[in-house]
Amino acid sequence: MRTVNISPDESAIYQTFQEGHPVQVRVTVSPGEEGDYQKGRTVRLVHEKGEAEGKIVSDPLEINSKADDGKMKTFSLVVEKP
């Protein structure tokens, strides 16, 4: 299970998720890890000292790609409680 880190500045996102609503998050992945963030996969959301499990319910939307030079990719995901 992969981890999605939610920054302290995005406390509202984590709180919304804890209340049972789907949230949109961004995750940056290394080449070859893209498959770990596909629709239907389970991820761990981590925010400060809190941790929760969520399920990806959207196809990953690539919002930034530096794959040409073998670097990281950033995806937007919609995650909800399983």
C-alpha cells in the first residue's frame, strides 16, 4: 500500500476525508510506480500525526510530467473511504 502525504497547509482536505467525503489529492511518483496509484487501489493518507486508509476512485490525471528526463510525475487522484 502506497502513501499519500497531505501537507499541514491542507488540513481541510484531511478533515473532509475523515468526515467521509471523497477528496482530491496530488501525489508525486517515481518512474515505474505509476501502477501503484491506479483506480481501485488502496492508499494510506498521512497528515501530521494522523493516518487513514482510502481507495482511489478516479483514473489518475497526470498534471505534471518530467518523464522525458526520467524524473518524477505528479498525479491528481480522487480518494474516498473504503
